Amino acid sequence: MNATVVSAGFLTSVQDLGRTGFRQSGVSTGGALDAHAMRVANALAGNDDNAAGLEATLGKLRLRFEDERIVAWCGGAFTVRIGDENLPPGHAGLIGAGDELVMAAPNEGSRGWLAISGGIDVPLVLGSRATDLRGNFGGHDGRTLRDGDVLPLGKHGDLEIAAPWISEWSAPAPWAVTEYRERFLRIVKGANWDAFTAEAQTSLVTASFTVTADSDRMGARLDGPNLDRNEAGDLLSEAVAPGTLQVPPSGQPILLLGDCQTIGGYPKIAHVITVDISIAAQLWPGDRVRFHEVALAEAQQLFLERENDFARFRVGLDLHRS
Amino acid sequence: MRIEPLGDSALLVRVVEEFHPEKSLDAVLRATRQLEAAAIPGVIELASAYSTVAVFYDPARIISFEEFKTQIEYALHTSLEPARPRAGAVPAIEVPVCYENEFAPDLGDVAQHAGLSEDEVVRRHSSARYRVNCVGFTPGFPYLTGLPAELATPRRATPRTEIPAGSVAIGGAQTGIYPSKSPGGWNVIGRTPLRLFDVKQEPPAMFQAGDRITLRQISREEFDSLRQ
């Protein structure tokens, strides 16, 4: 069975948790920019964590379903409707055969992740269903969705509920909608922290930075005080990762996101911690952001706590369903 | 050898402090094989480049960073089975390159910068021997060392918004080949008809770090006939 893309919206692509194992061939992880939001939506829809769903940027997405499916979404402050029913973030909803799901433009934030029971059944490419928009492979023909596209859906379990139906239970609120109002991103020091001037180090954690227009899934370019180094000069390229805050010669930092290149030559002043990538994934031109330094051990503790919370959430969902 | 964090879910092993085109690469390849052989729990994947190997890991599967770092250090001090390095024993891969004007918008600039004729730039570029230092930037993009020093040309002040797939280019002291259409700031001096990245191949990139490469100048006719 399929879902038809009645309206593809501004920029919508098929994404899962990303591609691993091919960095040595220059292939970045990609996948949902907020992988945590994607897996929470998948859990609500009764899918495996890594099932393929949709990443919708700025919404305006309309899908029509051929058969009954459970759908769920997380991310920015969107309004999503199944027919006339409102589907709140972090809740599961049943959509009937022939019904339409509409994701309107967000009030705040920029991206939302929609999971559909059974997942989007596009072929695995290099072990993943994620769309690599730079390499033009994976997902739906290696590209963003267009009006009229037909998405094959995978098999799912029995749905013994009548449409329309919205679950009373939900995902924890901070997971359902990213707390975008407080755009404080926690960072750990980068490999080249010491190469920056004391002023630059202070500016990074005290000043506010504005996201500029030339930002995309590769990275958010930031405008703020110049982050200067003690000595200019070229560095050898080395690995970078989503969350890396690199500083080109202009002194204006770039926060790398999921589609970033695998290696880069700009100095790395800091890295946004993994649990705060969810906030980074909502940034949009004009947004302001600040940074706050934490220790590596704290960043990893926060990650571990979220993993444990997510494991408990999955167990809780199973209890609700049984 | 130094190990430092690369965010909260990766670390960088600085295998050598001073970069040397051949020696550093061999040391990095060796460290990569040591880490692969160790199969340390929690390790997701590796990414090598020039003088470093990055180790991506799952922070939920390690006890602590210090403990994990110790495991990495141990692996890097474990001797390997006598290896058959891909480089050295294996013959160089020959890459056909057409340097005709329509594929070489920046050949004039490179020639001017080097103080050589365009023909001489092509002759020297196509007769040098190269080695793949790493693959990255875009899927399958090989960074080659071995560019004759006189051909080194600074990156363009304004990057081009679109460089065609197969373009052979010079960026500083390096040369590389764009596997797919992409923006880029390197000086384009030729084009290969080969397909450098194919998701149906295993591995998907035609080149791997350590490979030796030679270039062969071809005509426009041969370019067309080789084009896949």
C-alpha cells in the first residue's frame, strides 16, 4: 500500500536514523537531523527505531493514505491534522483509508519528523533508507519529495481501532516538541580551542549568534563577534561530525549538522553535545543562539540518561498497547 | 601519538605530529588496521585523514572516556599480523584524464601561476605519481598527494557554484577528482570519464586511502568512448 504526496511542501525528504560505516568512502551519516525525534515518532507509530519516515521543513505537507495507518510526529511547533482532527505532537493517531494528513507551517521551529506505521518502504542504499541530498542517492530517488510522488509503505501489525482516533498517552513533552524558546546549546571544547584568542573563547560562551540565510542540512552559519585565532594558517583536514562548531578564516562559526562533509580543514573551537542536536536541528535563519560550556563527562552522562529514558518509554508504550 | 575528544561521541587519534606525505599515510593506515582488528565494543566507525584517525563511538556503550581511551591506546600498541598493505604490493590504478579546454576552465590560471605553458602543466600533472591520502568532502572524493610542487595553486577566491562530475582539480598542494557535481573552490584542469562513486559497488568509492594512482592523458574522442 502507498501514501500519495498531495503537496510536498517546502523541503520534505525520506529519512531514517542515517547511514553508518561509509565515512571512509566520504559518506556522512545524514538521516533525520534530529534522530532522537525520528525514533520517538517511530516508537509511537509502533515501528523499529530506524524505520524510514519523513523530515518536513517548514511543513505545508499533505499526504493521502490508501489504507489505515498509525501516524505520529515530533519536532517544531507545527499543527498537524488528520481530516478535521488535530493530531498533537508526540501522540499516535489512526488515519483511515482515503484520509489526508496535513502538516501546516510551524509557529516556531523549522523541522518536523513524521512516522508512519510500517515505515516508508524505499530500498536500502548502503544500509539505510535516508535520502543523501548531496550525493543524490537513497530515500525516494535520491531527492526531495515532489507533488504527486507515491511512497510505498511497509507492512505493519493489525490495527484494531476505528478511525479517527488519537491516543491519550503521549511522548514526554520535551521530546514531542523541541524546547526551542531557550536556544542555549551546550558545548564541549574542540580540538583547536587553545588556538583561539582569550577574547574568542569568552565571546563564544557570552555572546549571542544569529543564524544566517545560507544555512541548510549541512550546517547553520552563524553571525556574531569574530572568533579569531592567535595565529592564522592552514590546518590539515581531519574528521568533523554533526555538532562540530568550526571557524573559517572569516571568524564566523559554522555549526555542522547531519549532512555535513566527513572531513574538513577549518579549526574546531567546540562541539555541541549530542542531546542538544535536537535544538540545533530546529534553527532557522534569523534565530539567535547562545552557547554554554559543559564537561565531556556531563555531556556523556546526559546522553546515557536520555538513552535510559528512551528505553523506559518504549517499555511503557508496549504496556499501553497490550 | 595523542588522543583527544571530538565532541561527546567521537575521538581523534593524532597518529603523527608532523605530516609527511608517505610516512604519515603509512602510519595512519597501520593505526586504522589496528583499530579495525581490535573490534573495540562501542566503536561505530573510523574516518582517517592525513595524520589522524577519528573513532566514532556510542557513548552509552563505554564505561568512561578515560577507560575507552585506554582501550584505544592498547589497540594501537598491539602488533599486527604481517599485513598485505593495499598500497605497495598492488599496482597503481590508472585514471584517464582529458585536459581539453572545455573540461579545463582553470588550466590557464594554473599555467600562469606556475610560469609554465599549458601543455607543460598537463605533461607534468599527468606524469606524476599520486597516492590517495583520504576520501572525503563529498562521497568518493579522493585527496591525492604527489602533485609536483610547481603546480600548487591557491584555491579560487570565489568558489564555483557547480563543478561537473569527473572534474580533476588542484587546490593548494593537492589534487583531487570530483565524483559528483558539486560546488567547489579548486582549479579545474581536466575531466575523467570514470565513475568514482557508485552505491551499487562495495565499497562504493572507487579509491581508498593508500591507493596509488597514475593519470593518463586522453583525447576528447577517447573520453567519449570511455564514458560509462
